[in-house]
Amino acid sequence: MDWGKVGAIFTVGCFLLAGLTLLFQVKPLPWRSKTSAEPAQPRFSKLMAVFIVLGFLASGVTLWAAWYPSPNNEAVHFSSDAKEKIVWTEDKILRKQEVLLDNHGYRRCQMYDVTLIWNGTGPSALENTDIHGYDIKTDSDSVGATLALFKAAHLLKEDISFLGKDGKPIQP
């Protein structure tokens, strides 16, 4: 359940009810109309105050929920077949070399100025691994297009180059 949407609907409802309460005070219903010719002056009622306070409380709660969402404790799990395909490298220092990501995992490794080869053909994992300077190389058109899109949208660092099938940089 999306509590943000529920809170927003509740907030709008509270403010609408407060507005209707004010409207009915200014222009009473026909069976409650007074015989005087003067227009009714709006007065502050307890009911209107309750709706306004409820609206502000609901707004505050939904804003808080939007800024501090509950942590998602669900981890990504591969099927047992896919997890068995991963070849693990542990406690290594890799410098200026090509590092295959498809069907490979790296634990507690240090990588310096490496070229990550990623074709999207299998699962990969990086656990407690630091990467200092890298480029990404791919033979896959779809992975290349995705990387170019991410770079064009400034979702990745500008100094990272993406190398295509021919080893030439992919331009977004």
C-alpha cells in the first residue's frame, strides 16, 4: 500500500471538508436560512478547525514519509542456477587490466584504472570492492545504448568512457 497516496487523498479530503464547512457558514442551506437581509458572516467553528488541523497533520506525516521512506530490506537474490555460475575473485588488487563482470563476482578487491567488460549476459557481483578509475567496455548493443543513455542523462561521471565492440568510445 502506498501510504503517500493515502495521506495525500486524506489531506485533500480534510481541506475540502473544511472548505465546505466555511461555505455552509457563509451561505447556509435553505432550510437553515435566516430571515435577515444581511449576508451571513463566516465564523470560525470547531469543526472547521478540526478539519484544518487534521489536514496539516496528514500533510506533515506524508511529507515525513516521503523524505524518510522505510528501508527496503529485501536483498536481490539470484536463482540457484545463476548464483552457481558466478566465478568469485577475492582479496585481489587489480591494476590497469580488463575485468570481466558477466558471471563473475569480486569480494574485498581493489581495482585501479581498470576496464570493466560488461555484456549483460549473466549475473555479476561486487562485494566490499573499491574501484578507483574505470572505463566500461561492451559488445552488446543494448548495454551500450543503456550506458550512453545514463551518460547523456548525467547519471554517471563524465570522465568515464564507454567502449563498443570495436574498442572505440560510444558517444551519447
